[in-house]
Amino acid sequence: MSYPNQQQQQSGYPQQQQQQQQQQGYPQHQSGYPQQGYPQQGYPQQNQGGYPVQPPQQHQYNPYSQQTSSPPPPPTTNNISSAPPTTNSALNPSVQQISPPQSMTNNTGVYSQPPPTTNQQQQQQSPSKSQPPTQPINNNMGGYPQQSSQPPTTQQYQGGYPQQTSYSQQPQTNSLSPNQPPITNNTSAPPQPTGYPQQTPQPTGYSQPPMTNNTGYQQTTNTSQPPMNNYQQYSPNQPSTSNMYQQPQQQPQQPQQPQQPQQPQQYQYNQQPYGQPQQPQQQPQQPYGQQQWNSNPVPGLQNLSLGPNNQQQQQQQPPQQYGQPQQQYGQPPFVGQQQPPPPQQPWQPQQPPQQPNQQQIEDNRINMSKVPSPTAILEQFNTYIYKTNSDVSPPPSTVQQLVIDQQNASPNFIRSTLYTIPENEDTLNLIHIPFAIHVQPLAYNGIAGEVPVIRTPGGPIQCKRCHSYINPFNPFTNGGKYFTCRFCEFENQVPQEYFSATLPNGQRTDYEQRPELQRGSYDFIKTEANAAQVPGYVFVIEISQVTINSGIVENIINAIRRILNERYDSVPAKVGIITYDTEVHFWSFKPTYAYPQMKVLTADNVFVPVNDGFLVDYRESKQLMDFFFDNFKTFFKRPQPSNQPFAFGAAVQAAAMSLEKIGGRVFTFNTTLPKGSPGAIAKRAEKSIQPSPNGSQFYKTVATECVAKNVSVDLFVIPTEICDVPSYAQLATATGGHINLYNNYSAEVHSELLTSDIIHYVTMEFGFNATSKVRSSRGITVSAHYGNITEDNGLIQMAGVTSDKSITSVLKYDDKLKPKSKAYIQFAMIYTNIKGETRIRIHNLRLSVDSALTNLFKDSDLDSITTYFARVASKEVLTTTPTTVRSNTVDKGVDLLASYRKNCASDKKATQLILPEGIKLMPIYILSMMKTPCFRLSPDISQDLRYFYLNLYTSSAPSRIIPLIYPRTYPIHNLLPGDGYKHPNYDHIVLPSFIRLSADQISQNGIYIHEDGRQIMVWIQQFAATNYLRDLFGIESTFGYTNSKLSQLYHSLNGQNEYHQRIEAIIASITQLRGYKDRPVIFVVQGDPVDAHLRLQFHEDKGVDSVSYIDFLCQIHKQIQNKLSQNDYQQTAAALLMANTY
């Protein structure tokens, strides 16, 4: 005879929930454990009363969580009924009292609905008919096998787990503890006496009885009953079931069947570095809009119940009860997913249902699994193949993708905030989505390859009215004799040398030989290479006690040597070197000299002392330059201290003068505040990002001269003090250069990074003397530009442009567009490359025109919108306070979301936060951007670091800005079988799924790869598993090891084992994804200063001067409600208050 109360105690699910699952059609046996069963030590522990410790009642199964719970008090009465309990409230009133309210889920979120109150309503559904699941069955999406009325059978499917069907009416089975002897179904057996006997757990390794099921548990002797299990199968793509607290259907005459014991969740598998798939430790984030319901007429709605007065939602989140699993560090939170309390036992006194207090209401108001997370949303775009002529918007800029250029330019080159635009300006102002394009003219195109280079006799074909270039959108008419310009609609005659007959469909017969008619991006050769037009590269290096003793000069010299020896073809054939302290030193490497010659220039008289031998070809002067590289310390035996007036301004001015005839690039390296004249900058007490009034005018003048001479300046700042970068940053921002800052420089951490950055920026694709223009079809025109550029009569002037540089052009309407038509945009840039060739780079883009607001939101690009917000904010912060900028940025996002709510989801409840499908990550992106150093309110952030981030936001592409705002953290201690290997169908390495930026996602025994678009770090936690450390470094513990030592050990293994090879492949894939050819890896252990920096990257958590993601969503929702109610005063006050509490 089975004892129902004892079985309830052993079971992990209350009776109501099991009966609910049986009526919903969910199987009772979907174990997430392997078929071979548990090892013997995996059985649950037992307390002193002999009760097995209950496994945690998590809805989503996680085999690696280690939860503990306390047993309930022992029974106080001897009257234990042997009859199975029923669900009738008259017989068991406690069931009715503790049951939480019913919940219903649709594709807009979670709606609360009160349970039925009468028995008539509860008996409307027949107990013999099971409820169909909300998700499709047997499609590997929901993870639920289909119910059948046939006898249960065990099948094997893709997951490797047994799939069992169940009866529509559950037969009676026995529930056993793993350590109990089998109990037969003998109804004449006497009941168990009061007080359960003390049970002694079996020792590890004892032999199991012959009759065991696939979980390793002992079966009953009644073989006619199918084994059952209450666990549901875990699937990474399985949406969280929101009706787990649904009121059980009342069946007065249907007895409650006893339950089979749960699988103990305390057991943890032996982690393998590779082999069997392991479930991730974090709970999978379910993106909004995945459930398919036909009741919602508006597509792409995202919904969160945020109303504090929503009593139904509050009741759905009961407080944590006795015996429930406790949250542990490194495990996903239970916010919004608390399990229901255990059922009331007959021997326990009846208690009224506990009402949640206000604090619990605030904590449980949002279900974390329903909150938009980049982890789950961006995962669906991996291994994405995008054809540019398709009608869908391109994938996000930060995911792995293969772009096939078909008429439209690749999103790697040009991205638009809107791919379906409205017909007029009024509609654009109504939706509050900015209309802008981001162009990265010389972007690294990844595995898609280089753009085609076209040589045409007489130059490229242009429209005679608007001067736009030939493109795939121009139709040919009159047998190919004419083509119509899509930008000005002028009909042009085709030159005789370019003529080709057309087919009946209008396509030219030479279409396959004309890349400009097939591709969206291409290069025209205007003039061939000319040696007189080859630019020059000049390196300006500070010589001081700090740079010599810390090895900075040595790192710079080694990087230059590697470039000239290993990547000679990536730099021009004219290279010069300048060193400076309180004077300026020109080095001459004329091939006829026996030794290098140094010409000294005083700071008060700036000119070029060397006319011949300063800019040389390395291959012609290799002996002299190598001699300088080997013996540079002998030339500077007594370097000056850093407090001297170093001639930084004079060195930069002299370098620019040396390139005035040919143009090129200047790379400067400094560690101190420029104190020497000209260009001396006084030290300031305030931390302002405004240029210093004394001294900045000199650098502004030099920058203007550099633009006129086609000289681009890159700054490498390694500060040993406050260098006041904003005062001389115009050298880079006005000329199209880069700013690289190494804050808190440490040779142990940053030496390899500095060398890698020098190689990257010197060898990247470069064009100087660049002039560009954006043309658009009728009705659209350009209104403004953002970036490190100079504007001149509608033209964009850049002294130099690299493959990392991006330009933003804002568009506006000057006429109404035709409905259901197309709009066209062309970006053209003429430049000279390092070989002396003059080229014209063309990028074409075609957009759709529509009047439906839902299509405008659906075809918007979140990465482009966020980048535009960053551009505007970085410009505003120069003229106003960070508080105002933060408020304005948040207000832009609120206006956009409120417009969608008002115009596309006005029929939804006011207590729900509705987010459009395409931009549901906007709140977390805005919050994370406000937590970066550029916009933080902390007074501890230096003006150098603020301006460094400001320059990144101003000139970087979306593919770099998004990971800078929301860095990626990849766990590599629980790799799936395919992670780190080449994809079977696509030519790329499969990356593991990254986790949310929250401290509870970090496991103390884990290893993570953290990257923000600039740096790649391997973050090793304190209790990292020994087998991983052995495979990565050949050591048992990281105690006492520094970054440089770990780097040596890591590279010494050189892929000697499979796990090491997979990690190397993952790092190489991330490097390529961010547009680099090679990046160093920084190894961080607990206690390292970088470890504290990484813990500041948890943007979803509450910080000292910042709110959490959940609180930010609540504030966003409150502001949206204020805007919809037109309460402008409350909205403004809330925005300013929130701007100071991020």
C-alpha cells in the first residue's frame, strides 16, 4: 500500500500542479538526465528524520544547480489515511487555499486572470480530454511529446532522452525513495506505523537491484504501471511556460494518483572539457514574440506587466516558502519564477494564505525570463545568410553573418536606421525614429571578400545632371542606348564605348561582365598608380625616463620593426622617425650614410631640417634602420624626467610640415601633459572635456593645416598623469585620425595590447585626400553629418580615412514620396590609396516606401538607431552637462516607444510595457550606454577617459559601438559539442552563447571570454576546474600567476589538446568578427585590478550611481504612461530625476 502523504513529501510537485500538467497534456516523464542513470553518489541526502531532502522545484530544469532545502516538520499525529487524497475542496480545503491564481500567456506577455469560482465553471472541461499545449508538438521547439490514448511506449528521439506517452487518465503508480525497498501494490498490507523509521543511506558504490529504470532508480514490482517523472525536458529554445500556477481543475470523484519520486537535482555531472553536451548554467532568456497566438492583431508586441496595483500579477508570484530552493551565487535568479508552496498536509494546522508584502510585490513585479535580453534575442541571428536584395532588414551588426552582395551594398559598408521609410516628414516625426545612414567606406568585409575594382576607358559613367555614378538601379531603355538616372530621373545617352544591347527583359547582354550593374559596392580606378602620389608615414615618439624604463619605447620600436618586416606591403614606401624630449630629433636613414644621423631642432624654431633621407624606403635603408632599432637605448642614455617641458606641439607641427607635399599619416606617442612651447597646456583642476582655453588654439591651427596638407594624425596616449586629451584631440578628430588611450597603463597587461594596436592602425586600409558626397532620390536630402570629418559646401572632407572610420549622414524630406515606391541613396568617395592610385568608392542603397506604421517599426534597425543616439549624445556632451545629455537620450527612446504604444498597440492595457519586435533591446542599450565612462556622473573618471569614449561614439561603426555599450561574455567551461568547431554548413567557427551582464550569471568555477569590441580577455574565476586549467595552461591552479606568465603558458601549448584548439578557434573568430586580423588575449584572475574593472561591466545590475535594468524598465514605463496621458510636467521631472540615478 502506498502512503499518499509520504509520497507527497517525496514528490517535488504539489498535487495540484501534477494534476494540472496531466490535464494540460504534459507527460510525466521527461528527464534531462542521460540514459545510463545516476552514479550511486547522486542519490538525495536524508535528514535526521529520515525524510529525503526535496530537490528544487525549478520549472526549467538545470542539471548543474546545487540547491539545498530543509525538510518539513515531522507529522504530529498517528492518524494517517491510507486512501489517496482527492482534489475536492470539501475533502481537502487546503488545496484550494494555497493554489495561486491562473495565468495565461500570449505573444504580448503575461496576463493575469482570476481562477474560476464555482464548481460548475471548473467542471466545464471533461477530465478525459487533455488540454493541447500552446506550442507545436514534436517540433523540437516546445519539448513536449504528444499525448496518446495508446499504452505508453518508450521512444528515442534527437535529444537522446526517452520520450514517453501517457494515458489521458493516469494509472496508479508507486513512489519510492532511491533508498527504500520496493513496495508492492498489495492493498491488504498493513499501513506504516506512525513515525517513519530512520533510513540509512546506502554507501557509495553498492550494487543496484536488477529492476531499475533508465534513471537508475529502483522500480516497483508492479510492471504493468509505466514509470513516471515530474520533470520537464530542458531545451535552450524552449519558451518558459507561464501557466505553471494555473488553478487545477476540480474533479470531485476522480482520486488523486500518487506520484513517482523526483529526480534528485543535487547531483552534478563531472564536467568534461569536451564531449557530452552540457546545459548552460543560466536560465535561457526567452525573446519576446516567440509564442504564436492568433488573438493579437498587431505583430511584434512585447509586453511586461508592470502595474503595482495588479493584484493578480502579485498573487502569481508567491513568496518563497519553507523547503524551497535558495538562490546561490552564480545561479540564475528566481525573480518572477518562484515556485508555489508545498501542499497543506493533513497533520498540519490549516493556515490562511499568506499575502505578499510591498517589498515582495516590488521584487516580483517582473518575470526575468520575459525581460528582453541580448543573449536570447541575438542568438537567433547566428549563422545568418543575408542577401542584400531581400525584402527583410539586415541582421544585427554584431553577429556572425555571411552577406551576399546583390545590388544593395552590404550592411558592413552602409546601414540605415529605416529600411522602410514613410511617405512624408509628418509621419517620420510621428514615429520618432531618426532617419540616418551610417557609412563605413573602407570597412573590412569579412569572408565576403574585397569589393570589385573596375577600370573603364574614359572613366566611370555618370549622370550628366546630378553626376551620380552608374549603379544597378538604373534601367536601360531604347535597346540599351539610354539609361535613366534614379536620383534625378534624367535620361542619359550611353557612351559608345559603354554601349551593349539589351535583352527583352531590359537586361544588358554584358550584365555578367559588369560588376557595377550587379553589386552594391565597387571601386572605379580614376588614375593609375603614381609614385609622386605615394603618401608618407611618420612616427613621433616621446623619449623620457618613463617611456625608456617601462619599456614603452621598446614596444613601439618592436611594433614598427614587425610592420616593416612582416607587413611591408601594407605601408607606403616612405617612412620617417622623429623622437622628442625638450627638443625635436629628426632621424635620417639615407642609404649612403654609414650610421643613422640625428638632426636636433629647438622647440622655438620649427622647420624640417632634413630634406633628403628623412622619408625612406625600408628595403633600401634596412641596415641603418635596423641599427637604430637595435641600439636606440645607446642614443638616449640619460633620458629626461617627465616633469620637464616636452616639445610635443613642436614635434607634431614639424612632422606635419614634412608631409605637406605628399600627405600621409602621423603617429604620435606621449605619456605626459604637453608643457613645452609651442602648444603648452596648463594643468587644470577641473575635470572638463572642453578644450583648455590656453594652448588648444595652437592645436586647432595645426589641425587645420593638416587637413589642407592631407595629413591625418593618430594619437597614442599612455598617461602617467592627466594629459588633458580634449585640448589637443582636434589633431585626430579634424583630420580623420584615431585616439587610443591606455588608462592605468601596466606593462604586465598593456604591452602586448599597445604593440597590437600599433600594428593594426598602421597596416589597416587607408585613403588620404578623401572627398565624399551623399546623393539621394527626389524627395530626400541630406541635412547633417557626424564623424571625424570637415564639411565644405555639402562635401565631406577628410585628410585621411581608414577601414575603422564611420560617417553618419542625417536625411530629411523636401517633398512627399510616392506610396509603395522606392527611394535610392548613393555614397561616393574619391581618395588616394597608399600605392598612389586614385579611386572612387561607391555604395548604393535602396529603401522601400510605405505608409503603414507597423511596417516602419518592423523594418527599423536597432543598431543604427543606437549608434545615432550615441553620435548625438557625444556631440551634446561637449556643450552641456552629462545630466542633461542623459535625460535627452532617454527621452528620445521614450518618445519612440510611446509612439509605438500609441499608434500600434493602443488597445493594450496601460499596466503593460509594450515593446516593438525590432527594437525591444533599446532600453538595455540606452541604460548600458549611460553607464559607460563618457556619460557617467562619477567624479572619479578623468577627462582623458571620457573623451576617449566620446571619440569612439563619434567615429566608430555600429559593429564596434554595440559591443562597447553591451560587452559580450562567453562561458567556455561548459561548451556545447559544436562550439569551437567549424560549422557543418557555413564557413565560420561556432561561438558559444554569451550570458547576460549580471553578477548572478558568473559562476565561481567558470572561465569566460570577455570582449567589448576592442579587447579580448580570458576571465578565470577563483575555483576554476583543474581539467580546464590543465588543458589551457598546463597548470593545476592560477594562484601566483600573472597575465604575462599565463600568456606564455597559453601560447606554449599551441593547440596540443582539443580543448585548447577550440578556445583558440573561438578567440580567432571573435577577432575576425570585430574587424581585426590579430588581437592579444589578456588573462585575468581574481584579485587582479582588471578583475575589478570587469565586475563594473554588469550593466543589468544596480551600481553605486546607477539603477538596475528592471528599475530602468519601470521608469521607462512610467514615462511612457506620462507621455500618453500628456502630463508633460511629471514626465520632465521624472526624466531629470532618473538621469541622476542611472
